[in-house]
Amino acid sequence: MINTNTERIYKEISQLPNNEKMILLSKLMLEISVYLERNCKVNIYDIKGVGKEIWEGIDAQEYVNKERASWE
């Protein structure tokens, strides 16, 4: 359920012209990205092995050779 303050603010924002909505959106995105940068530290090793099932049964060198051949 949406907070009543959130709903009220959204209704007000929805009445703004699109250029003002874009300005507001940019400000919010910047604020959130700064927050995430400060508070959400990511360890690159946490993603080790993600998606490995996609490459199952595929020879790495053969794949690279095909990709390089497609560039010509």
C-alpha cells in the first residue's frame, strides 16, 4: 500500500509540465545514486560464476575465433 504522503506528492508531481518532471527526476536519481555509492559497497568477487551455465559446452577459444572472424 502506498503511503498517503507519497500518493499526495505523486498527484502534485503528475500535474507538473514534463520538463519540470524531468528536472525533479534528475535530482532524485542523483540523490539515490549518491546514497547507493556511499552505502552499497559491491565486491566484484560476489558475482563469480554468475551466468556460467550459459557457457556450458562451449569451447572458449572456438567462440573467440568465431567472433574475431565476424569482425572482418
